[in-house]
Amino acid sequence: MQLIDGKAISAQMKNEIAEEVAKIKSAGGKTPHLAAVLVGHDGGSETYVAAKVRTCEEVGFKSSLIRFEDNVSEEELLACVDKLNKDADVDGFIVQLPLPKHISEQKVIEAIDYRKDVDGFHPINVGRMSIGLPCFVSATPAGIIELLKRYGIPTQGKHCVVLGRSNIVGKPVATLMMQKGYPGDATVTVCHSRTPNIKEVCQSADIIIAALGVPEFLKGDMVKDGVVVIDVGTTRVPSADTKSGFRLKGDVAFDEVAVKASFITPVPGGVGPMTIISLMRNTLLAGKKEIYK
Ligand code: GUN
């Protein structure tokens, strides 16, 4: 069994991005600029946005953080999106989700100029990805694909089972795995809460991407020998052993599955660290106008 080390790969990618930014700057080019919009004080969102801003500094990007209180109106937030769309210095921006209930997330996402949508959530980017056109691919699916690539894991003709059908992981990663060319060309099955025979489907899988959000859902008796397992789960469970009072649990019963797997991602330290670095890569592509002119 080989552990897929997302922490190491993301550190390697961070160095690669930083080197490229340094080159751009020394050639007199524009410093890539990511803006993040944060509404309210949700603990998880605060942590994620702080990490995004910190990583921007580490790779040499410019970053801006725009904060609103929970009671911001949809109108005010949309006006901010419009301003960022028009700001020539901002290459890409994100509106951290979730948003308060009185604001339509879909309306906000669709208001973002798709050419600056480094989260890859805009329907134009999602649509372009689904037909294999250049686009911003959202961070978690892009991170998973990068891990498969960097470990040279064969995908052509393999049976890839995706557990979960969310818009931000399950659906896009299933699309990418069936795309023409490496690391796609897989035969993909998507299972979800209404799939009756998940165990049997998983037992025939060469690759399993678990993104259900159900801690330790995938058990040892559900997988065959040699399976490749990508665990996207990050459920917070209470823990007396950590300072924060919780720890992250994946969707995979790691010890049982790892003994049968050829490759497996740990939680934490697998897919998680890849998401922020994928956002940084999208921001670099936005800065270089590599996808959209
Ligand atoms: N909330 C949780 N993950 C994400 C993400 O990748 N992007 C945004 N904008 N919000 C999130």
C-alpha cells in the first residue's frame, strides 16, 4: 500500500507556483491578485479564508479580503461582486460559501464574471468542463485529478466509482474521470443515497472516490484487493485528544481499507491540502489570462 501524500504534493505545487510568480514579477509582469469575500463569522469559513489569504502571501500573490456582516443585503453583496468584476487589478475572486439564508448563493455565483471565477462554480465554467473545454475547474476535483496524475495512477479503462453526487465534488469529479485522455478514460459509476447496491458496485471498483460526508462509510469488505481509494470526507467529530476539541474523519474506514488498497489518501493530509493549492493555480492561470483572454 502506498499512501498518497497530499501535504507533500501541495507543498511541491506551492513551490512551483511561487517560482512562476517570481519569474513573472522579475520580468515586470503583473502580480496575480485574488480577492475573497467573506460574509459573517462562521468558524469554518473564517479558517478557510484565512488559509487562502495566507497561501496567497506564501506564493507571492496579492490578496484582498472583503468582509460583510451576516445582515448584509443581497443587493449590497451583488454590488460588491459587480465592483470586483470591473476591477482590472483583480484577476480572480471567490465568495466564500455558505452564505446567510436570505441571500441566494446561486444568484451570487451567477453574478461573478466567469473569467474571474477561480472557484469554477459559475455555470459557464461547469458547462465548459462538462464538454471538455478550457475552464476553471473547481478546487477539490482539480486537486483529486492532480494527485492521480502526480502518482501516475492508471485510469484508462478502469472502473471508477464515485460515492456522492454533490455539485462541488461528486458530479465534477465523475465528469473529469470519464473525460477523454489521461487522467480520465475511466468507466464511471456514481452512487448516492438512493443507490441500493453500493457494496456490490464498490466491490467491482478499481478506483473509489468517496465524497459522501458519512464518516467511515467505506468498509474493508466493500473493496477488492489493489483498489485505489481517494477519501474526500472531512466530517468534524468531537475529540478529547486535540486542542480544537474536534478531529477530521474521512468517509473511509482507513485501517480496514488500507490493508487491501494499492494507493490511499489519508484524512487529514490527503485531498484537503490540495484544494487551496488548486485555487492558487486557478488564480495564477487567471493572472496569466491563460484560459480566458
Ligand atoms: N465553502 C467550502 N468550500 C468552498 C470553496 O471551495 N469555495 C467557496 N467559495 N466556498 C467554499
